[in-house]
Amino acid sequence: MRVLCVAEKPSISKAVTDHLSGGQSQTRNTNDRFTKNYCFSFNFGPPWNQCDVTMTAVRGHLLGMEFTPANKNWQYPPPDSLFHAPIVTTVASDKKAVADNIEQQARYCDLLIIWTDCDREGENIGREIVGLAKKGKPTIRVKRAKFSNIERTHVIQAAKNLVDLDERQADAVDARMELDLRIGYAFTRFLTTNLRNLGGPLVEMIISYGSCQFPTLGFVVDRYFRVKNFVPEQFWSIHVNHTQEGKKVKFAWSRNRLFDRMAVTILYERCIQARTAKVTKVQEKPTRKWKPLPLTTVELQKAATRLLRMSGQQAMSVAEDLYNKGFISYPRTETDRFDKEINLRNLVQKQTQSDAWGQYAQDLLSGSFSQPRQGRHDDKAHPPIHPVTFASPSVLTHDAKRLYEYIVRRFLACCSDDAKGVSTNVEILYGEESFHAHGLHVLERNYLDVFVYEKWNDTTELPKFRVGEVFQPTEAMLTDGKTSPPSYLTEADLIALMDINGIGTDATMAEHIQKIQDREYAALIDQTGPAAQDDDDDEVESPPARGGARGGRSSRGGRGRGGRGGRGGASSSGGRGRLKVFVPTKLGMALIVGFDRMELETSLGKPFLRKEMEAQMKAICEGRASKAEVLQQNIGQYRQVFALTQEKMNTLKEVCLPPPLPLPFLLRIFLPRMLTHTHRPVVSSSLRERLSTSFQGYTLLRTLPTMAQSHGFRPERMSLKSAQQVPRTDASMHAIEHSLRYLLPYYPYHTEAGRWGVSS
């Protein structure tokens, strides 16, 4: 029997061939320079038994959806026709040689085995491969290999336990691709053609809409306004310190803080008058710090951005490369619990070779091994991300080394015991006010010894207190401060919001985040100033008034908090640096504000429509809905929103059109720069034509001589003649056009931060 095996990537094809052939294979070139055909024999077991195998590969999707030529013109037919316009599926131009290879090889084979990644996208690519293979041989039988890493025993087991292709998952991807095409093209054409009439940078821009892009941008804009609209409030509090047995104890006020200065002052004076404090409660109890859950894709991206200073997209690219080389399991998974059949001790054993964590791995095998925690999520396709084999640092790039180290340390931490300690809580009564202190004594660090990205020493061990004990506090302070705004969104924050609201999948979130940057809707900047606070309303306190002295308080700025870099081992330089946050550009903010002001029942800047769509994709996968039903429902919803957007388009235009610039002021600054060696400011014919196409530009052309005269330039020196009539020296024409552009009323978007700038 002859078998054709097709992998999703050439690297996987080569790795699987090496395992199944035992290194005994023949290589043949194809018409695609990236793709090889490998020939060997393998015994698949009953009912296939010994077979002659040809292993080849594709490079992702072979087919693409597009509209027919009649619907590719942006002027006609109107954009709303795209919701029901015909769609054709064709082989991508750069994949034709790959498609021809599959069709040709299938002619000589009896069985086709799909070796694509075991997720929705992989099932859909698998169905594309089946369609091409059946062109070559309609009667070819189809199976798929289910695997999550390319470790040898796992690959052989997958080859001998073939399953059927999951058509429902493939349907879900087809539905999502068609919806993205129709909705994206319709709204993009509509927004671009309508906003282009406003002039300025919009003339040359594509205003791209995506049902994941806009909600992602919406999160950034929403947080931006939360920060900008935050109004700080002054508060007052009482803190008590006491030194005993050489240890300083900080007691926090049970009321936390009050916003009434007089009330706090009165309470503070009563404490001072009491002189002594009495211990009312001492509680000691065992406590533990839970070890981390097994690693999912979302958690990997959040950790990479927060600890390693990688972008989510960069982290996924590095993880894909580690997977393709056989060092880690499949990096796209929602599962946070290990199946009982996985031999975790064997995986730990492979890490004993490391100089950085090898001894810790050996200690686990010697008796401290503990089963990982069981999370609540299981996608039934892949296990949590974990190391498959040991990778020597010498064979990894800098970023791969850091990410691999994090994955290994996280896995070893999962196989360790929780950190254990004793917590102590002490409550005192000082005057009529209650205060409390918390202490911790760490008994066993356990997983913290290997998982260097966490610590458990944020509180100190308290001295011994007894209930009923009376003491005079060393220090009592009346403090004041102000509430501080939330921080702007970091990439980890944004990924978490997308995950909670169902925007994108674990595999696509990083792509959507990158897209809003590429489209100049949002920018990633260094976090500074008040934005350096945590997401909650933190308190920013002033130096205290001590020992009863009142009124000696002054203000102090906010405390900035950065993230931690990955520490320990070979990659301890895990990217410490200034934390970066997202802010919207003026364009991005205008788009979201404009849609919100339309007051649609479901704003395109909110996550609700896309979240519902993602839920329906899952329903297709689980057999609770059909592809046709999901398409009909979503197209109907978005078409209704499109119609309402058409009716209220002027609302969006008003937001996107900036207020006029103070032209007299700008003339005073830039007109001298427009003078050539003939002292005659001019406008080139090309720029004149562009100016004339908008009301603002036409008005400027007509009034420029008059305004210039009012600012001290003689009328005879003003000219709007064609550029050809003026000598060109020292690049004068470039300087003229560059300067004149600053006079355009619609040009305030141009800043040093980029064409659209960031919102200030």
C-alpha cells in the first residue's frame, strides 16, 4: 500500500520523516524550493501494516477566499453589496507548486494521512489538502495523525493510532474566514471612501476595519479615557509603627483611609492621648503560596510581555520555532491540566542535564515530585505547553533561550510542592481605633527555588506578641495622600482583556494587537508619570506628621512600578527596562469615539458582537450549530449595524474632522520659509490641485495673498503661479511645499510621534 503524508510545515515533515524512517529515507526535490518529498517504508499497524510512504508538506493555508472581479472595484458596487456578493476560493499564487505536488503525489497513493497542527486551523488546512489530493485521485482514503509534539515516541504513537479529520472544526474556520472577509471589506471600503473626503492624511489612508481589531482598539481607548478623566481625591490616614525585639512592625489602620481631614485629625489626637496600645488578637496559622497552573498560550504571552519584555507576537514566533525544532510541545493550547497518561517524570528526567536547573530536576525525581494542579480548561486537543526534550543553550538564540527557560522553569514548578509558611496576624487597639499587622515566616520555598519569577517575601516575620499585652507605640503618624489613576494598558493587560471578552483566539490575539499598531490606531510608548500606577486606585501618600505635630504635610508624586525581568539561569538578563503601555492615536480615538457617539445598540468599538461570533464558532465545533446558520445570523447582525452606520456617518465625520488651525499664527511662523530667492512664495501645480479638492484648501488658496499682506508681506510678492515659472534652487520647491502643508486646517495630526501622533 502507498501512503501520502502531508505536514503543515516543511520542518515538521522532516522531523516526522526522521522518526518514522529511522533516518533511512530518500529525498526528492519538488517545483517549490521550500518543499521536499521524503520516501521511506513504515509499518502503521493494522489495518494498514507495512506501507511505502511519501512525506511532503504545505506552508500554511493553500487556498484563499476572495470576491469575484466584478466586486473588487471600490467605487461600484456599493460596499453593502459585499455582504452577499459571490466568493470564490482559489489557490494562492505562491502556493501553486505546492498544490500541484500534492495532486501529483496523490495519484499514486491509496491513503492520505494529514499531519497538520491539531487545532481548528490545522483541520481546515487538512481539508484543503484533501480537496487537492482528491483532484489527483478521487477514491483516496483519508486519515489524520493526532499529535501535540514531535518527540519520537509520540510521533510513532500518532502514526499507529490514526483518527478522522474533524470536519466541524474545519467548518468553523471557513465560517470565520468568510465573515471576516465580508464584514472587513464592507466596513473598510465604506469608512475609507467616506473619511477620505475630509482631506489631510485621510486622503491616502486605508481605514481598515476588523471585527477583532476595533474591540481591541476599544479597550485601549476606554482605558485612555479612564486615565485622562480620573479626578484625584485627597485622603487622610493614621499609621502606627512599633519596634520590638529589633524588628519594626507597621500597623495599618483598619479604616484604611478617610476623605475628611477633620475627622481623621480628631481620631488621631484620641490615639495620641491614649499613649498606649493593647494587643487584642494574635492569630498564627499555616499558609501556602500555590504553585502555578500548567501553561496555556494566553498565559505564555502574558508572561513573555511582562517578564521577558517580548511582544505577544514575538513570543509566539519564538515558541513556534522551539516547537518546530522539537524542544517544546505545541504552543497553541487552552488546556491547563495534564492528562494522567503523560509521563511527567520522564520529562523531568530530561532536564537533569541543565547546569542551571538540572540539580533541582534531580531532586524532584529523588522524592519531592508532586503532581501538577488541575486547571479548569481542556481543549481536548493539546496538553499544556511543556518542554519535550532538553535544549542546550548553545543551540538557541537569545530570545529562544529566555522563553525556553521560562517554559522549563514553569513546568518544573508545576511538578513541585507549594511554598509553605506560617502567617501571623496581630490586631491592636490604640485609643478607640483598631490597627493590624501581617507577618509571614517562610518554612519551605519548594517551587520558588526554581520559579525565580515569583517571590514570597513581601512581608516580614513579626516579633512575638501576646493577647492583652500593652505597649507604647514607637511612632504614630497622620498621613495624607491622593488617589491615583489606573495605568494605561500593558500588552499583558490587553491580552487578558481580550481573553476575558472572547476577542480572537489564543493563537490570534497577538496578531490583532500588532494590527492596531500597524494601522496607526494605537501606539506602544514608555510608561511614565501617573500612568506608572497599578490598575487599582492606589494611594500616594505625603511624608507624615509625627508624634502629634499637625499640619506639617507636603505632597509627593506617584510611585512608578515597573515589571520584573526573567531572572536566574542562563537568561537572567530577561529584559529589564522601561515598561511599555498602549495609548490610542488621534485617529484611533476618533474612530472609537465616533462609533460610540452613534449610539448604536451594539457599538463596533465594543467586544459584544465579536464575542458572540467566537461563541458561535465553538458551537459549530461542538455540533450545536451549522456553518450555514452561523453565517446567516452574523451577516444579518453586521448588515443591520452597517445600515445604521450609514445613517449616522456624519457623527463619525464630525469627530474625525479636526478644528481649524489658527492660520494667522501659522502664517506668521511659516510664511517666511516659503520665500524663494525671488521672494515670491508659490504653490506647485500638483499641490495646488490637491488643495483645490477640499473646501479648506480652496479657501486657503483664495485668501493666502490677503492674509499675507495683513502680516507685513507686500501683495506684489505673493504668487500662486505654477512651479515651472519659478527657478528651482537649493531644493526651494521642496521647502515651499513642505512649509505650505503646515498651513492646512486639517493637518494637526502630523506630529513628531508619527503621521497620526499619540493622544496627549
